[in-house]
Amino acid sequence: MFHAYRKDSSYLRGAIFASYNEMCAYCGRQIQQRDMHIDHIVAKHMESTHDANVLQYLLELEQENFVVDSIENYLPSCPACNLSKSNHVFTAANLRFYHEKARRHVDDI
């Protein structure tokens, strides 16, 4: 199940910030809420990929009725990590890792 929520909600921003102990999910550095970016693990406008494992994972998500704008697809990020990631496509293993990380925080958020 995916919990649809717009990432520009001030409630959501505060809940994500607190749930991740005020830290960037990528590098683990402490961040200020005013500087925090909320990053999509799977971007809304993802670059095309030809990696079979990534395509298989995206198909699995689609079969689960994946919602791009959902709590399970958001991570708190420092500006440096988010901007360096841009629309980069992770490997399937990275996507799974970060989605599992996000899912562990759903109840807290």
C-alpha cells in the first residue's frame, strides 16, 4: 500500500524531518529543516533506463499500484545529495534499499 501525499505539505515536511532524526537519508549528515529537500527515490520524470533489473523492479512497483508522490517514495536529503543525484537512476538494489528504508518510517510519519 502506498500513502499518497504531496511533498510540499508543511505537515509532511515536519514529520519526515523528525522521523529521520534530522538527518539526510543519503549521507547521514545532520540537516536543518529549512534546508531539507524531500527527494523522490523514483523521480517523477525519470531518465529512461535499459537496465533489465531496474525495469523489472519498476514493473513490480507498477503491479503494486505504485504512487510516485507517496511517503514510501520520499526521503529527506541535504541539498548537496539531492542536487548531485538529480534524475539519476539507481540500480535495482539501490531502489529496493531506499524504498525499504522509506517504508520503515511510514508509521512514524
